[in-house]
Amino acid sequence: MITYNGGIELMTPPDFSASVQTSTRNGAIKTDLPISVVGKVGRNYLDGTIGSGDGRLCLEAYNGSIEIR
């Protein structure tokens, strides 16, 4: 999912599981779910795993923030 002029708010089911890649240009990243981090974490990017990492989730926001719940 990519947005150029807005943020992303993603509500997941209780048993959600995925490899997660997120990045923003002009925003922040917030998650209410526990993420096992892989590699580096910065203000504008986060890569990791939620649950056992069965699926794949890519979120990118150019002028907005990303929130995963």
C-alpha cells in the first residue's frame, strides 16, 4: 500500500502475522502490535515481523504517517 498525500491507518485482525516493511518521507511510524525488528530502525523506516511472519505487508507514505493497530 502506497500513499502520496496522506497517512495510512491499518487495523489488523487479532491473529495477524506478516513480514513488515514500512517507510515514510514526511511522517512517523507507530504500531500497537509487537514487532520483532530486523536490521535498522529509524524515524522514517521499520522492517520486522509480526507474529510468525506468514504473510507480507509493505506500507509506504510520502506525506503522512503510518499506524498499525
